[in-house]
Amino acid sequence: MQRDNNNLEIVEPIGRRVLIRKDQDKKETKGGIQLPDNIEIPTITGRIVAVSSEVEVAPELPLVQYDKVLFNPKGAIPVDFEGNNRLFVVDVENIVAVFR
């Protein structure tokens, strides 16, 4: 993480972690059914914003920046970097699928 005049510019995950920007919550199903705001969804999707250097060099972890992934939010750590808290640091073990 670099600082410039006390403003955060870069959030860099370390260890076997990635930084994910969560997709917008769905308010309606494809069939047109409205979803309540407090619905509990066990997995959510998002885009990888950054990968740690450890993940980047691990051939068994096919995760790269901009991949769309499905992840379990229970182990995700929110990053208070944006007003709407859509950034999360996620252990690679909590990523369950990559969309290709």
C-alpha cells in the first residue's frame, strides 16, 4: 500500500489473497421477481482487481487481474476504501469458480 498526502492509492493483497470488486447486488431475478434487500446469498460474484505476488507466481492458482470469480463472502475482509464498500480482500480458498 502506498501513501501520497495521506490518500490511499494502491491496495496490494499479500499471502494467498486477491482483491475483488464485488458486483452490484441483484434486486431482481431474470424472471422479474423482486428480491428483498436483506436476502442472504452464500456466494457472490466480482472482478479481481489485484492479485498478491504469491498468487501471481503459483501455477496451481489460475487467477489473474480482471477475472470474474464466484466467491464465498464469509471469509472476505471489506476494504474501507470506497463509500459503498465493494472492495474485499479474499483468501484464494474462498474463491469457488472462475468464469472463462
